[in-house]
Amino acid sequence: MKASSIFGLVLIAGGLFLILRPPHYETQHSVLKFGGLTATVRQEREIPGWVGGTILGAGLVLLSVGLIKR
């Protein structure tokens, strides 16, 4: 297999993972600062589904290019 086909398969697996089980990440924002007192807000967010779809599409393109050039 060519390197583009292998990398395409890796991207397909990663894209499917992001679509089916999107990972979460946490953001922290300061909302109030008054002297030595600081109030912060933590939000848990997940990676949007379009990111996984884009990675999946790129993987499909690389896999097809790798198979066609064969």
C-alpha cells in the first residue's frame, strides 16, 4: 500500500471516531475581577461534528487517490 492510502485509512478512522464519539474539552473564562477577587466560569464543550466529517472526507479522497494511482 502506498503512504497516501495508509494515511487516508487513518484519517477515515479518526473522522469516524470524531463523528460517533466526539471528545469534550473544557474552557475557562474570567467574568469578574475585583481587586484580588476573581470569578471564573468553566464550560465543557465538544468538538463539532463538521470537523469529523471534513476529516472523513479528506481520508476518502486520499484513499481513492492512492487506489487510482495504483
